[in-house]
Amino acid sequence: MPELKLIERIRRSSNRGGNITRNNSRGGVQAGIGDDCAVLRLPRGHEALITTDFSLENVHFRRAWHPPDSVGHRCLARGLSDIAAMGGEPVAAFLSLALPRDVRQRWVDEFLRGLLRLAKRFGLTLAGGDTAQSPDGILADIVVLGSVPAGEAVLRSGARAGDAIYVTGQLGGAATVLHRLQAGKRIRARDFPGHFYPTPRLEVGRYLREHGLATAMIDISDGLSTDLSHICEESRVGARIVGTEIPAASRAILSLALHGGDDYELLFTAPAKMRVPNTIAGVSVTRIGDIIRGRGVRLVQNGSEKKLAAGGWQHFKG
Amino acid sequence: MPELKLIERIRRSSNRGGNITRNNSRGGVQAGIGDDCAVLRLPRGHEALITTDFSLENVHFRRAWHPPDSVGHRCLARGLSDIAAMGGEPVAAFLSLALPRDVRQRWVDEFLRGLLRLAKRFGLTLAGGDTAQSPDGILADIVVLGSVPAGEAVLRSGARAGDAIYVTGQLGGAATVLHRLQAGKRIRARDFPGHFYPTPRLEVGRYLREHGLATAMIDISDGLSTDLSHICEESRVGARIVGTEIPAASRAILSLALHGGDDYELLFTAPAKMRVPNTIAGVSVTRIGDIIRGRGVRLVQNGSEKKLAAGGWQHFKG
């Protein structure tokens, strides 16, 4: 598909949102696709958040398994989930898309439809990007710009011994669907929205930041064991979680709830004495353990406690 | 090369710059690689500029032709040139890099060295990114965040009939080197820095913005004919340029100066009565024609005037 045609398509799609204006004191996109750079204004007193995420065919998705609107949705959801994990607000997205010759226009249209539907839901604009021809496979790289009041971003490094550990939603659902796909089972995308159309937890992240509840936060994209170890490393603490407390998704076995990726739930810590609601913005919040002195993650299971190695979720391999 | 190792490498490389700090009133990176998002503060009263550019093996570079430090340099230069074309200042870069299995660590080290050397020269930080395994070929996507005083970004859309048209430096040099490479000639990278290590015209862009000289601006990445037609389209005007006035690079024929890409010079318009210096920040500035009413680009050559079609520079094809 010709490059210019795709850029024009993105441009028309994103302008349809109607929020490309030169004067908007609340912030937003001042000039968008069609110039050398996008020009964006952040709300007064806010800092910028930036995250970039690849979505590569046969690494993060397969054309045979994932409908194109799901690929577009998941591509943007990966970036939005990172914004959520800082307690931020999304402002704009930028899509770099390299397509091999065998991709049909209909696939691209559906991909953009899925991406733009999610963007509209959370009020951000697709404000730019780049296109190229790919030698092999579909390659998307999504950049999301967000904002957060200066100094208020929730980092991974703020957890302290004595804090309680919480997760949103249920874990292991996306990996369970992936196992079924790998086993050759036919699955209808609309029956498993957690895998095909995950909801980034932006409202939850914002609530936690606004109420000063979270001392550290990360999104669970690589699996609970891996992402909790990231918090421990950045905060220089250890963690003890309890197997029976982990909210496994329906049909998910504990190992997938511990190590499966792509759930896009939030993992956060809060002082143990703080009252954290059981539900925030309609999403369940579950206490699964505590931050302790030392290093590494420990799992309490069947009355004993042992070291939990990071599962090293690597998406799926070709 | 394992993903985590590469992220750690980038992290160490970029921290060496020493400009990741939490409190810096001039703006800059507040938190960098190792969190869900980078957190950046812009100077007070500034807007954000964002640009993304692919650098794909066999589309934008070839491993047999381009030393790895040149690939890293050119990757970042593409983004910096876009910031220059808005009259902006670069703040931070984000690198998404997908590598096939056959790439050696030494190649990656040299790639990063070239990229970071250019970043250091212009005072910006490599503040994040993503890594993945590529099914085929090296795929880099560079994001550059810059800033500009609110409302002062130089857009493509401000050219008016009667404005004069200027270019910086010489044109066609990068394409001339490419033709020699395609013809199988051996070329030493250090003898042709314009192709292998182009200098983004950040000082020139900033000077033009600060002095209110440029009504419209773009960088010449796709070739003069194509990029001038972008200004004409966005400004809804036409242009007339004079063949003998175009500053062709040494050994470059006029067609390459008109249509060759990758020069990363600036093309801008200014009211004809404004005095534009012949040299800005050590870079020559040449008047090549005028903005006129109507549509399209016209070339005056050998005493006659004819329509100049956009050359449609597509980098080189496999």
C-alpha cells in the first residue's frame, strides 16, 4: 500500500476526532500530521510522559489468530497501560507502521479502526507517525505521550518495607487464551475481550495518584513475577506474595496468573495502614502480599514459603 | 542479543550523560529508562514537539555500505532534523530497536556510539525505548521530543505569495554518494560526512525562529522538489525556483540537487523584504526562488519555465 495513502488515511481518521486546534488552554494537539513534528501543549504545571512499544507480527500477534482490529487495539493498549501505571493522562499517540506487500488495505483499515476506537474512548488523538515498507511481517511501533502534574508521577522505585501489594482485576486470562490458540483451538475474539481487547486501567491509575495511595506502580505486561521483581529492583526491597490471594482469571491455573503476560492490569504498593478500596472505577483491587526487607520475590503456597523466579514472559515465539 | 542486556546497555550509555535528575527547573528528563514511561519537564511556557522516523535495513541503510556508527548517527539525525525544521530544541530521544539473530554485539555497540555521540553534541538524552527480536533485518524507530516557545513553532503552512524561498547548505550530496555506492564504488565514510554523518541544522532553525524570519519551514529529507511541494500544499500557494540558483553539492548533477533525498538541509520561506543572512551558524543560506499564487512548483531553466513534478524520493529499494 502506498505510503502517502496510508499517511493520508491516518490523517483523515485522526482529524475526524476534531481536536486538532491551535488554541486550547487545556492542552492538546496544536498541529498534527502533515508537519515535520506534531506540536502539543501540556496542561499547565504538568510533566510529559512518553512510552514506546513495538507490536511485531509473530512476536506480539499473529494474523491467523488476531483480528486486525484486535491488533490495532492491543498496539495502543500497550502504550496506554504504561501511562496508567504512572497515574497519567494520555494526550496523543504516534504510530510507526511498516507493512509487507501482502497486506491488504482492508487489514489496515480494520487495524486503524481498532486503534482509533480505543483512542476515542480515552480522549486522545493519533497525532503523527511514520510509514514504510517492511521486508517481512507487520511492524508497528506505538508512542504515547501523556501528562501528569509535575512531581506526581508514580514510579517503580517508591515501594518501602511494610507496604502492602495490590493488583487490579484478574491475572492469567490473556495467557490462558494464548495457550488455547497455541493448542489449535478455535476462539472467537469477542468471547475473550481480556486477551483481544484489553482495557488499560487509566481510571484506576489516576485515582491512585490523585488520592496519594500508591507508593510504587507498574503495569503487568510481562507477568506478575517479572513485573513485581522490577518494582523490587527499582525500590531495593523484597516482596512476599500469597498464592491463595492471587486473583486468577477464570480457567487460569496459578502458574499463568503468576507468570503469564499481556493482562495489562496494574500492580501497586501502598502503606499497609492506608485504606485501599476493594473496587476502583468498577475494577476489583486485591491485596496479594507485602513488601519486605531484602531482595527478590517469595511465594507462600501450601504452608511453605519459597523463592519465586521471574517467569521471563517473552510473548510467544515463532 | 538478549533484550534485557540491550536495555541495560542503553540505560548505562544514556545515564553516562548525567542529566537524569529529578529537579531541574530548565526542563529535561526527570525519570528515564527503567520505568513504565519516561517523565520529562519542558521549559516553562513551551510546547512539546514530537517526531518519529523509521530507519529500516535495506530501505534507509545497508549493512554492507553504512558503518554501524553512521546508521546510529543517521537514525537520530532524521529526528533532529524534524525538530530543527520547527525551530525547536531537542530534549530527549527514544529508540525502538528490533534486531535479527545474526547481528553481533559489536554492531549494536557501534550503532549506539554513533547515536549517542550526536545526542551529546546537541545536549539531548536517550531516555527510553523498546527492544525486540526482528524476524528479518534491523529495524530502528527513533522518537525525538523537543520543545519550542508556545505558539512559535514554524509550520509548513505559513508561506505567502511574495515570500522568497531559501535553502541551507548544498543539495544532492547524499544522493550522489548513494549513486556511487549503488554503482559498486568503494567509499570511505569519513570522506563523505554529508551522507554518512549529516548535521541536523538545529542552530539555523532556532536562529530563524528567534528572529521571526521564516514564515514556513521543512527539512529536505525527501528531496527539494517533494519537500517544496509539501510547503506549497500546506500553505495553498505555488513556487517558482531558478535552476542556476540551486546550490548543488560538489559533483552533484542538478537532477539530484532537485530530487535527491537525505540531505537534511532546511528549506524555508521569508518575506522578500526581510534581510536573511548569507550565512547562519556557519551554514550558507541561498535564495532559490519565490512563492507565487496558484499551485505547484515551477522550475526556470535555460530561459524557459516549466512545471516541476515532485521527484518522489523513496530512499533506495532492496
